[in-house]
Amino acid sequence: MSGTRPAHIAVVNLPMQGHVNPTLGVVGELVRRGHRVTYAITEDFVHPVKAAGAEPVLYPVGDGDGSRPPEPPERLAEGFALAVQASLGSLPALTRAYSADRPDLIVYDVYGFAGLVLSEQWRIPTVLFSPTHMFYDGVVPELFDGAPGLAALPGYAELAAAFEERGLDSSRIHEIEAPVHAVATLPYTFQRLPETVAARNVAYVGPALDDRTYQGTWHPKTDAPVLLISLGSQFTCRPGFYRACVEAFADGDDHVVMSVGPRVALDQLGPLPSHFEVHTHVPQLSVLTHTDVFVSHAGMGGTMEALHHGVPIVAVPQMSEQRVNASQIEALHLGAHLPREQATPEALREAVWRVRSSQQIRAGISALRTELAHAGGTKAAADLIESALGGTR
């Protein structure tokens, strides 16, 4: 345990794969070090949380109760408001659960505001867990539809009122802009404007990957190069995009694995060539071990998983945060940025050919993988979390 006494560490998160998955390897490492980890999340994530060794602490979901966001909006400002609603909806259940079982430390997602409220209420030290870019100069207008600052975002007033109704200091909300301790599951080089990040003690640990065999495994059926196509877990209802991919690669030599999410039926895609396999979901980490090129929405989790495996990316982002990632992918020579409105069959074919054949991209990926090898992953994240134990608010 690196000289740290066993502690009760609570993780407070939102019910979204891109926020939960990056934490699971860190949870497993903390449990291996002897800590007790409880995990505030919804019923949908009980299995992976238990597989990581944590004890789920459930908060409710239901239509209209504010605890579960609907299909996420493309505008991140609206997403902020939904994160506030989810956090406030979780507070009654989490207050009941933790009032008799106080954690020694709260690790909260960058938008897991319930963790901040509980920390302020009970004077518990915190670590911010960021599965995306840390707040940098200009991040709010750049990502949140031109808003001048956090206080201008929809949902901020409701969140501030929740603090004040409990007699707490609502300025604590701004800790997400400049936390004392933070873990970011990306390398320093990939962080947008890292020199402007105001966190006092931040560990850029890279992808903190865990054993996800519980999601299943995948093995290629042929010796053909594998092309993986996925828009992640949120913005998947894009039948037009998937049809463009079918047309683009129908006559190619790749074995194409395409994940289309739960709301796209196969009959919406037209006739599928024999070298295509289409699934609602795929065990992405397993597929990436065999993948040659990844056509992706450029979510941070999938981007880091691909780079960990040395797979170049054709980034087709669906919203502002992913457009920042796509710009970083292109600037660092890790792949190509193809704006979604330009993702025609011809453009998709050209982009895949370009990232596959580029020596500059091979060199860029090699350089970033070297950085990832030294970033520390789950062990570095657990070290930082342990260093925050015993702090005060």
C-alpha cells in the first residue's frame, strides 16, 4: 500500500461508459493495495464495478427524476446541465448511504458534482478524476458553445442552490477548474494547452486500462487486416454514416468490424458484404489488439485505447470535445481528422489509406506510445490518490 494505511475510498461517477471505464483499472489497483473502495453509480454498471473489486453504492434512475440523462445532446452546455441533474438526483440516496459509512477520501468525476457536495458537507478530501482534458485556458467557450465561464452554463444556478440550501460554499464548484489533486487518463502531450492547467497536483497517467474479459473476447476469422468502425456508446444512431462506411469499404481487402449501437437495425444499412461483421457492441479492447486502423468518433477513452495498442485513427467527431481530440490526433500525427459532414465514402477510403500508409503517423504513434509507457497508468493514479489521503477541506 505504498506506506498508506487501508482506507475507505469512495468513487462518485456519472452513468456513462466513457466516464466509468477509465476508472475501473484504478479501482482494481486501489483494492489490490488493501483499500476498501465503494463506487456510487447506477444499476447498469454494477457488473463492471464489482469485477474491479469495488462495492456498488447505487443511486436511482427513472424517467423525469433528474438522475439519469437521456440520449446525450451534441451541445456540451446542455450536457453540463444534464450532469448537474444526474448529480442532484443522486444526492438523497448517496447521502443516506454514506452518512453512516463516511469515506476517508472521495474520488469524483470531473462532472460528478455529488462528490463535491458530499465532500464539502462532511469535510472529506477529494481527488478529481478526469477522463478528458483538464480545464485549460479558454476551455469553457471552446467546448461549451461560447459560454464565457462556468457560472454562465445551464444548470450552474441549480447546482449553486444545492450547495447553499445545505449551508455550503457554492464557490466549491470551481474546484473542477483548479483542483488540489487530480488524475487525468491521458498523457501530458495530448492535453490541450497543458501549460495553462491550474491543478496543483495532477498526474497525467495515460489510459488506466483494466482486464475487460468480462465484456467478451474477439478473434479474427481471417488473415485480412482489420478495420474497426465505432462511434462509441453515445452518438451511435447514425445509420447514414454506417451506410457510407459500407459503401466505402465494400470492395476493400479489410475485414471490417462495425459497432452500431442498439438503435440501428441491420436492415437500415443495406446489403452487407461478406467481409463485414456488424454488432450492437463489441469488446473494443479485444478487437483493438488485432486492428490495423480505427475509424472513431474520437472520444477520449477509445482514442487512448487505440493509441495504447498502436492503432492509427480516422477521427470523425460528433461534438465539441471530440473535435478537440480530433485536432490533437492530427496535430500530433496520430491519425487524420475527418469532419463528419465531409465523411463521404470517398473521403473515408482516402483517410484510411492515408493513415495506414503514412510514415509520419507511424512515427507519431511510436513517440506517444513511448510517453504512455512512462506515464504510469493505474499505479501512478493510485499513488496520487494515496498521497491525498489524510488531507482536509
